[in-house]
Amino acid sequence: MSTLTKILTAILLILSVGMFVYLYGSVNEVIEERDRIATQENAVIDRLKLIREAEIVFLSVYGRYTANWDSLANFISSGRVPIIQRREEIIQKAYGGEDVVVHIDTLGFVSARERIFKKNYTVNAADDGTFVEYKVKIGDQVVKNQKAFAIRVLDQVKEQPFIETGTIESLPASPGEQVKKGQILITYWENIFNVNTDVSRIGSKPNSDVKFDIFVGKVDKAGVMVQVIEVRDPQPDNPMRKESNEQKPRKPLRFGSRVDVSTAGNWESN
């Protein structure tokens, strides 16, 4: 092999290696940027879900939404939510008809933070039968499809599973007890949001000082003025999300509407 051939071969080898390194780096940058955007968008969606839940609870207490982030943060930190029981009383009329009187009783209060962050579940008896045993104990962490308890229905023992993940709070039944279909046999709960969230920054995008845009107001629906809310990300991390984009899933992340009674998020239609 001549000297010139060796030189050309070495140059081509160096160029090939350089091109490989360049292409690898470019592809790797694209992948890393895509992952960064996905991670940040997931964080934004989680924050929007928290804002939505907090606003819904705020509405249940005050009859309106709030566009003030400090008011919402204070409500989460120190607010209280009444525990309401609705019951109906049927009053027979003299001529044979009846009136239904609805009573609303306040049984107590729960902190707004617990109401917003904590989701409560129950497991109910699917049939009439005799309670046999629990498969868990108070304080246990349970997962979907894990066995919850067993009841005897006629000559058959049936085991019911959990349908959600959570922590056992109460187990009110005893072995040998007769239970009715629909009777609550287990209560349990889970935190649906990160309990370490700094609620004082609830109006800001995660890892950013950018504030979400928020609109609250009222619209006329069939002669009734109803509350509406819209919260949106004003600076999307994904360059494909433009306000002018006609594809709803590709608009900036948001929930709610300025004109409709809805709190749906546009990420939920993806």
C-alpha cells in the first residue's frame, strides 16, 4: 500500500469517526431534549391537576372560584371543608300526596389540604352473606387486585379484591357477622398528589417562576349564571404547542373553559 493510500485511508477513517460522533451526539441531544420536555410537561400536568382539585374544593366552600394564587394557597394550607350529609324526609299530606324535605347537616370539618390531597375509598360487600375474614390489617399498604376479605354466600366462600391502591384505615366487620350487599367492609385512602408540594408556589410552573394564566368568571347557561374557570400554561415547553394550533391536544396545556361549564384538561383528550 502506497504512502498516499495510507494517508487517504487514515483521513477517511478520521472523517468517518468524526461523522459518527457528530451524528451520535445530535441524535442523543434530540432524545435528551424530548425526554426533558416530556418530564417537564408531566410535572406541569400534575400541577394543573392539583390546581383543578383545589379550585373545585374552593368552589364547594365559597360558591366561586378564585383567580388569586395567594388566596388559593392560603385555603389549601389553613382552610376547612365541611363534611355534609344530605338526607330526605318524606311528609305525608292529608289528601294522600307527599312532600320531600331535604335536610343538609354539617357533621364536622376536615382540613382543605386533606380534602384536596387525600382520596378515600371503600370496599363494599358484593352479596348478602356471612363475613369470614379480612386479608389485611389496619395500616397495610394495598394494591389493585389484592385480596381484601372473604365472605360466605350460601355454601361458597367468595374473596373480593381492592380496585385501588391505598392505606387501610378501618375494618369494621367481625367474623361470623351477617353482612348485606353494599355494606362498607373496608375504608382506605391514598394521597393523589405529592404531599411535599410547596403550595405557596401553586400558581407557578414547576421548576420555573412563570405563573399560569388563570381566568374565572360567570356565563349564562339557560338563564342561570354559572361559574367557569380556565388555567393555562403561557409558556409551553414543547415548541409544537402553539395557541394558534387547531389541534386541541397540541394547544398549550390547560384545563377548563371560559365559555363552558367544564374542568376537563386538554391532555385528557390525547
